[in-house]
Amino acid sequence: MPPDRPLWIFDMDGTLTEAVHDFGWIRSELGLAADAPILDSIASASQERRTAMNRRLHEIELELAAQARPAAGIHEFLALLKQAGHSLAILTRNKHEIALLTLQKAGLAEFFESEAIVDREMAPPKPDPEGIRFHLNRLGLNPGQAFMVGDYRYDLEAGRAAGAGTIYMDPTGAFPFRELADICARDFLELMEH
Ligand SMILES: [Mg+2]
């Protein structure tokens, strides 16, 4: 196991679950340019367009949540952390109800209390570190007592900005954002051996 820290904060999509989000397709469904940031683009659209985009995004998110599958080794990994008395938390750019549905479909709901899920409406989205601070304050911990685990640069940047340890999951083993990570692993089986 990696070094012991009492709080483990996980990104959800592509970290706890297998990556199914095709962000290029989502952008095209929303009528956005290929490189446009999805949430920021919606926030800055006209009210009428924003409403339509939010509706379509919600449909897409429900479809994706219904297909959620657990990442390799995650069930065993979370069970070990929980047995050892660690706090498990989620920081996601998703919505709360979508996060709960995704966890249910992936068979991981038993590991996370509802209040241990910080969604995009509770804190500014990653890479902003505020969601990590929310979890730390909730539990009365300092950043050095937490890991942020994720599959994308925003997760790792948020972790670094908060002063937490960062664990980078990339099943391809390419790790393009490795300079932001304290630990890199292809999957949770590999992380358990770390
Ligand atoms: Mg992710």
C-alpha cells in the first residue's frame, strides 16, 4: 500500500469507474468547439442556450451513469482502506444525483456516505482546490493527511494546490501529467502493490 494517510479523496469518472466519457462527443452534442471547456462554456452562454445545454448535458450524464462500471481492483482497494479506518470521499465535476447513480451502477455505493461526495454545485470545479478543503474542514484534517486520486490533470492540480498528496491513475501507463503526481499507477491492483 502507498504511504498511510487518513483521508482519501477520489475523482469519480475514469478513476472509481472505467472511463466512458467521450468528451469530444459530449462537446459536439452541446454544439461546442472541440477544445472548449464544457462547464465554463455553459456558464458563459446566453440564458436560453445555457438552459438547452444543461438539459442535454443532464440527459447525457444520466446515460453515462447508467453504463458505469467499476475500475479494476477498486472494490478490493476501497474495502482495504475502509477496514483500516480511513475516510473515503469523492470530489467530482458531476452532479450529486448523477454521482449517487454512478456509484450504485458501479457497485461502489456502500463505500461513500452522501455527505462524503462534493459535487460541482457544492464547490468550484477542479482544478480549484476548494472541494478538497471542504473535505479537510469537514473532518478537521490538514492537507498533509490527504491524498487526491484522479485520472486527469485537474484532479492532480487541485490536489497540489490544496497541499495534498496526489495519485495519478492512467490505465494506458502513459501518464502525460506525471509531473503533477506523487504516485502513478495503471490501476488499483498496481497501487496496492506500491
Ligand atoms: Mg476523471
